[in-house]
Amino acid sequence: MRSVEFSPTQNEEEGEYAGQFEEDLIRRAFIQKVYFILSIQLVLTLGIISVFVFNEELQDYVTEQPHLLLAAFVITFVTMIALACCPNVRRKVPVNYMCLAIFTLAEGFLLGVISSIYDPMTVLIAVGITAAICFALTLFAMQTKWDFTVMGGFLLVVLVVFLLFGLLMFFFHSQVMKLIYCSLGVLIFSLYLLYDTQLMLGGKHQYALSPDEYVFAALNLYIDIVQIFMYILGLLGNRD
């Protein structure tokens, strides 16, 4: 009796190929959109930081108006929670863009105030180092066979321990502890940058973001880059 082997027909193979091709196009468009949004956020943030660092009158004005800092912090926290925890907010146009713009402006304001404490050259060096680290990590995330998307639970635990260590800094502050704290901050958020980049890339990674989550992906990458910048600035630490 002859055995019968079943194999995909030509139409089935063409359908699978077309489906995969369409999926790759959607993912590529998603990645381009995320990086376009992220680029606008970073350019806007750098512009705000530059204004604060090189404008002493603005620095004096903000120092005399502490309520502005409090308002910016509240706005940053509320918009971040809304975008991170409310899918209907981050997926609905134009509400998602408006919330992200408000978050970026408020975060840029806070970063500008913090950066103005430091010497301008220190800030420029920190920006350069941050750019180099983020560029290298992004290339690594795109090329490596290691799947960082499975590290979500581990990174969350590490982040909680890191935050608790930050609370101890209020009671046992020293230059050595500051150095350790900032170094750990750079390391942890570098891992988060790898994790969030691969979530955006999708492909063969175990977990991936939906193409509808372009605002959420840009928000994650932006926060990672900003945190790396802040901890590098803390490491350089030449205060006026």
C-alpha cells in the first residue's frame, strides 16, 4: 500500500510568505514611527535643557518659584501613569500624542532645572556619553541572539531593590554611596533599554509590543535614556 505525504500547496506557501512579508512591513513601520516620536522628544528635551543651562535669568526665576517644580513633577507623574496604565489613553489619537507631549515638556522642564545645577561642560559631556551608550546598546539589542524580553520580572525586582537603596541614601549619604548608586542606575536602565528595544523589535524574541503601542514604546525608550543621562550626570557630578 502506498503511503501518502501531504505537503503545502503552492497557494498555501505563497499565502504564508505574503502574510510574513506584510507582518514584517507593519513591524518595520512601527519601529520607524517609534524612533520618529522618540527623536522629537529628545530634541525637544535637549532644547529645554540648553535654555536652562545657558540662561542664568531663567535659573534664578525658577529658583524663586518652587511651585513650578512641584507642578511639573505632578504633571509628569500623572501623564506617565495615564500612558503606562491606561491602554485607551495611549492608543487613542490625538489624546495619546497630547499626553506624551505634555509629559515630555514637563520632564524636559525638570531635567533643565536639574541640569542647570551642573557646569555646562559637564552637561554636554553627559549628553555625549549618554548618546554613545544608547547608540551602542541599541545596535547590540538589534544584533544579539540573547533574548532580553524574558527578563521583565528580574528587572522589576532589581528596580525595586534599587529604589530601596535610594531611600537609604537619605540616611547614609556619602560620596562613595553616591558613586555606587549612580553606577547601578546606569547599569539597570541600560538593561531596561535593551529590554524595551527588543520588545519593540519583536521578531524572534519571546515577547513583543503590539504595533498599536507606538506611544508606549517611545515612552519606555525615552524614560530609559533620560534615566541613563541623569545617573551619568550624577557620576560626573561637578557642581557649581
